Amino acid sequence: MATLTRLVQDRTDLADEDIDLLTRIAEEWSLIADLALSDLVLWVPTWNDGGLVAVAQVRPTTAPTVVPEDVVGSFAPRGRHPQLDQASAFGRAMTLRDIKHPWVPSGVEAYPIRREGRIIGVLARHASAAPRVAGQLEEIYLTSADDLLTMLVEGGFPVDEASSDTTETPRVGDGIVRLDADGIVSYASPNAVSALRRLGLATDVVGSAFAELVVRLSHRPGPMDEALSAVATGRVAGRADVENPGAVVLLRGIPLQRDGLRAGAIVFCQDVTDLRRRERALISKDATIREIHHRVKNNLQTVAAMLRLQARRASTDEAREALAEAELRVAAIAVVHESLSSDTGERVDFDEIVDRILSLVRDLAPAYAEPDRVPVLRREGSWGSLPSDLATTLAMTVSELLHNAVEHAAAAQILVRLRRDPGELALEVSDDGRGLPEGFDPSSTGLGLSIVSSLVTSDLHGNYTIDGEPGSGVRVTVTVPAPR
């Protein structure tokens, strides 16, 4: 709807509230186009009232188009389309009908759109000039379209729908049921009857109270869905599922009014059995994946706890340090799986993972630092969400660099900086500690930096550098290609 908003703002003096109403109409009017078997064009008056400009257009899916060209953005000066001018001037619908078939339009009709007593637009209905032989289904379509267009002129369309768990919208061709003012079915299309048959319908639909019928067909576990009953009576606009062990049918009800009085309702029906089955399969799959990540996390935490217990029993400082490093590495991977266990996607919030790793390293810091010089660890910047496989490798990289800084830097401050550059992710781990030793050789590093080198260059196809002078701290910079 960006084009509609831009054209209205550029070429009219309509208020934001007017634009909101026109946008809502354009979001819902494909329903009218399909029922009316007609093309619809939305015209609005220009700022100088010199004519009308077309701001939106929709073609029917139930009939051939009679407006094959795109007219959005075109200008119609006063006098070019008399029916549009008359609808705008007099504030009433301008219709052309066949006397023998009063529901069949002939030519272009115009319907004014009013807000707070002022005409803010005109909807043009372009019906085919070719003669039609209307059957009962087409007659229901056309009379239903007339009802909705009447509501549009009176300000009752679009209707405000009750909240629903589903966002699907049945199409006109999926099935239509017409209810009278008492909620009795006066017509049901063949597709609508077929959908209800899948639910187990064994009686005639026409002449039945539709709400009672769908309540009998619904055998959903738990209490009866109040939304279903309200939609099926035709008194409330909204969507609801009719569900039983055999099938699921989605209903969308639209109450009809004339002169402010209830005139019946239209209920659209769509068989969504296969769609709901796939949705449940996806939900089950997501739950299974979350459970797997949860169990992996628990197992890794168990391994980390066993390493911690073993470290306490170690007889040498070297063995205790090695076990503590292994515990940190396992715990860093567990953090990633913990994030995955709480989300259904394949991406994780890496900023949260870094914060958890910082917390893990803080617990280890007192073992390496003097009591009065425990470093302060913090994060700056953000990467947001990352794919889980990339996040796992980067989490291990961060934990190794932090562990090295805590163990060797004797720093007061250790900073993790995350930065997104064009096409790459940049990670910096810096400290204000003792710096690199004299004669430092990057090619002959310890296990921690060897792991970092392997992860960054081999697994992530990135680069890393180490900068620092004796007494001036160390900064390690890692750059890896950013994920698409």
C-alpha cells in the first residue's frame, strides 16, 4: 500500500485518518472484486479539486479483467467520467443495471467513500459489457457484492473483525454460504457443501441454522470455541476453525447491514485440513529440535561439572588449569545449545551468548588474578542474531580469547567489541594488561591461540591479528565473512 499512501500524500489534501480508511478498504476490497466479478479502481479528489487521481486498482480472480492496463497514478479531469463526478458531488452510488437482471451491472458504476460526512474517494466498478447468463451461484456473488458496496457507501465496510489465532483468509471460490437475518442458510455453494461433507455433514445445508450445524460438526477437544459460534451465527465478523478428527474447515463470517439494520451474513468456507496437518507437523518438529538442543545442553553441562570435579582432585596446578580450560570450552558450546533450546529458529542471539560467556569467564578470573586486581569484563557493540553453526564457532573463539586475556594479561579491564562492517563481522578482544612479551612469535603460540587460529581461518574462512607492545595491553582482532 506504499503507492497508495504516496499518491494520496503527493496529490491530495486528505488527512492521515482519511488515508488510513482508504488503505483499509484497499486491503479488503479484493473480496468485493471477486464477488462483483468486476475490476475495481479507487479514485481520490486532487488537492485543487480539478479532478480525480487513481491510487489503487484490483482485478477479480473469478472473472476476466476488463481493465487490462494499469491506471494507478492516472488523472481524470472533471467531466471525463460523469458517473465518478456525480458520485463525488451527490454522495450516492451511481449504478447501471439491466431491468431483467437487477443484480447484473452494465458498464462502469461509482460508489462514494465518505468519512465524517465528507467524500474522500470514489470506488469505480468496471463490469464487463458482454451479456451474462447468471446462474444461482453468480447471482449470489453479485447480490453479495451489492450488499458490501452498499455498506461501503454507508460507512460499514471494511468491518472490524474479532481477534483470531489464524491469519488465513478463505477465497470466494473456496466456498460461500449465505445466511438470512436469523442465521438460516439460504444458499450454500457446491464447494462449501463439499467442505462441510468432509466434516461429516449428512443433512441438507439450506434451511438449517448454520451455527447449530457447525457446532454439531465440531468435535474439537476442550470447551466449545465461542468465536466459532459467534462467527457461524453471522452476527460477528471474524475467523474460526470447525474441527473434528476427520477434517478442519476455516470459516470467515461478514455480517451484512442495510440502513443500519441486520440483513444477514456471508460466510466463506475453506477446507484447511492439509494445511493444519502441516502446521502441527512443523510445531512437533520444532518441539523435537528444541528438546534435542535442551538435552545436548544438559549433557554438556554434566560434562563441564565432571571436569570441574576432576580439577578439584587434580594433584598439580598444570592439570587443574588444563581441566578448567576444557570446562570453559564445553560450557561455551552449552551456552549456544541453551539459546537454541528456547527458540524454534536456526538463529540465536549472539549478544546474549557473549554476555553469558563473559559471566563464565568472570567466575574463573579470581583463580588467575591477584585478589585486588580481578579484571572487569564487558561488551560493546552488537551482532544481533546469527546462524547457529556460525554462533557456535564464534562462541568458542570468544571464550578462548577471554580465557587467554584473564590468564596472561594481568589486566584491569578486558573489553569485547562486536562490530558489523560491510560484508564482514569484526570481533575485538582487548585488555590494558602487561602486553605481549619480548620476542613474541605468533606462529609458536599456546593451545588457546592455536584453537582460535584453526577456528577462524579454517572453519570461518576469516583472519585474525594480534597487536600489542610490552606494558601497553593486547588487542586481538578477528574478521569473518558476514552471513547472508
